[in-house]
Amino acid sequence: DEDEDEEDEEEEEEIHAVRGAAAASSASALAPPLQRSAEVGEIAASRLSAAQAAITEALGLPQELLECLARWEREQAAAEGQWRLKQSRMYLEFEERKRRLQEQQMGQRKKLRESCDAALRPLYAEGAAVCSELERLLVGRLCRLCEHAPAAAVPQQMLPGPLARVSAVSFGQFESPLRAPGGPSRVLGAVPVSAGILVTLSKICDRNGIAMLPASDDPLAGFSRSGRGATEVKLPLRLLGARVKLLTEAEAQAAQRPADQRTFVVRYAGGEHGGPVEPVQILPEGISLAEYDISFAAGAAALRVEHRTDGPVRCRAEPAALKFPPAR
């Protein structure tokens, strides 16, 4: 074993000796080219200065002035070269400090993120379990949105608000908090929420029983400036009882109108050859027109009806039947 160790050490020494000789030979081989390049640079600089001096002498200026000018140019080049070197060093120092600071910040952010994940992961797991239990109890149930806290004795048909269905229960996290979108000031009050559990409500029909227009079918969904045009409403769970009344099965069946009465139908006259379009009849009957905005701005084929509080509803435009005078 000792003989084998000695042989290994001798082999390593031979390898180091060969590598050192190769490095020395490469350095000696590189020295002459570098020296020759320096000499070539000096020769080129001297030739250039001689050519410039000959050109300057052709101007007929005094020799003392030319010597003073050459001396001043050398001093200027040397001084500016020193200050440029200092400026470059300062810039490199700043860049090095910036790089080190960025590395330090990245390390601190990574450490904070890992510590945050380790600390909040159990809390988020418990929140997910709570949301699953709430979804089992709430998702799919019909409710009525209210302007004020609903009383238990008030029938659902007397509550002024759209009919909605609970569609999801979620909660915000540290890096992606959930916030309730702004709603009309009279109805939902633009409740600010950054944490806690949020309940998502999908509007089914407005307070008059007209079906709501889904966001996928609404070309102006992305241009709404308020929350009233949103098909989905998000409310914090702690305020759900003050803004929503959950309906029983009997109340839910009574709240849903027949399918033929869920579309806002506007029978109109005019519109020929670019003329104005005027609504003549509204179906279903008994609806107050003061609650709706009816727009034929894009023509009769692009009718848009929007409840002033609840949002856009499904609508259809039909030409009114023409009444011809009786034949004589």
C-alpha cells in the first residue's frame, strides 16, 4: 500500500510539472506578439505625429507657437486620460456595488419568500378546507341581493334586488389578494376587501325577473366603469348576511319566472333608410321604463337594454306590426 501511495504521488508531481512547463511555454510564446504589437503602435503614433507636424508647419506659424501648441496638446491628452481613467474606475466600482446589492436583495427576497411560504402554507391549507366546507353548504343556492340588511319576515318577492346564485367561495393569499370589485353606491357600497373569505355571486336575473346578459355575450363588459354592469359580484363572507338573503327551495321556485318572460322585448318603429328608431311596445308588460336604459345607438339589430342598478339584461328587438287602413 505504501508503494502504491508513493507511485500515485510521483504521478501527480509529474502531471503538475508538465502543466507548469506548458503554462510557461505558452506565456513565453505570447510575450513576443504583445511586444511586437506595442512596438507597431509606437511606430504608427510617431508617424502620425510627424505627418501632423508637417501639415501644421505648412501654415507658416512661428516655431515657438507650434512647440507650445504641441506641449499643450500632450498635457491635455495626459490630463484627460487620467480623469477618464478615474471616471471609468468609479463607474466600474458603482456597477460592482450595484451587482452585489442586487445579489444581496435577491437573496433576501428568496429567503423571505421561503420563510413566508413555510409559515403560511398550513394557514392556507386550513383556509382551503374551510372554503370546501362552505362550498358544500352555499354553492348552487339562490339568493336575492338587497340594498339593506334583509329581514327574515319579508317575502323574497318584496326584496328590491337581482336574483343571483352562489358560484364560488375563495380567499386571498399573500401574493394574490382578492378584492371585491366596486359596486353602485346604493347597492353594494364598493366594499374594500384585501383578506378573508369572499363569496362569488353570479347574477341570474334582475329585480324584475329579466335574465341578465352574461359577460361573454356583452361587447361592452370591459368598458364598464362601475360594478353594476358586472355579472359576478364578490362579497366578503362577514358581510354576506347584510347584503344577501339566501332563499329556500320554495322561494327559489317562486322567484324564477317562466322562460318566455325572461327576455326584454322592445317592439320598435322606424329605422328605414337610416331614420330614427322609436320603441313602441315593451314586453313583458308591467315593467317600469324608468328603471331601464334602452339604446338603439348601433341600430335595431344591436339593441342594448341595461337596468340602471342591476346591469345589462337579455333583450330582443322586434319590428312593430304595421296597421294598414281598412280597404274601401
